[in-house]
Amino acid sequence: MNKYYSIGEISTITGISKNTLNFYLNKELLFPCFINESGYRFFGDKDLWQLEIISMLRKLNVPLKKVKLIIQSHDNEKVTNLLKDHKKEALQRSNYYLQIAKDIDWYNEENKKINKPE
């Protein structure tokens, strides 16, 4: 039996705000599995997976138009390859920011030496 989730439940499970979920619905990145007679939208387990992909792509600063094309392709191989490519970029950025953090520490230590009372 399939389990269905309301927007609030999806928000709680994923940590994605209701406003963001509604934004994704408006941008046609996400579609409800069904809408009941009261107009409430419900989502299935596959939507949780799709939201994880959308969330990861957005964290990697992939533009919404590209995210939409990727999601609409329904090609897991394409998604996987794209994520691998972005992983390389994310690791490069991480190394870059680690170096900046080290530089900041170095500047801080040098500043302490310069301003040290004699």
C-alpha cells in the first residue's frame, strides 16, 4: 500500500519549508500524486526522492530551469552523472574555502603579533 503525505508532512520529513514546496509546485518541479475533493494535495514516496534531488541541485546552485529539465527527463543516469560533476565542483569550492579559512587564521595570528604590546 502506498503512503501519501500532505504538504505539512512533506515539510516535516524533508525540512523543506511549505513556502518552498509551494514554490516548487508553482514552478512545476513537483506534482501531487492526487488532490482530494477538498483540494488538498498529497504526495507519494517517489516525490520524497524527487525533492531530495531538487534540494541537492539547488544547494549546488543549479538554475531552476535546468533543475526542471533534469527532473522532467526521468533519467536517473543523467541525474547521477550531473551530481557527480557537481560533486567535483563542490569539492573544489570546499578546498578553496578551507584555504580562505586558513588565510584568515594566519592574518589573525599576524595581527596579534603586530599589535602585541612590548
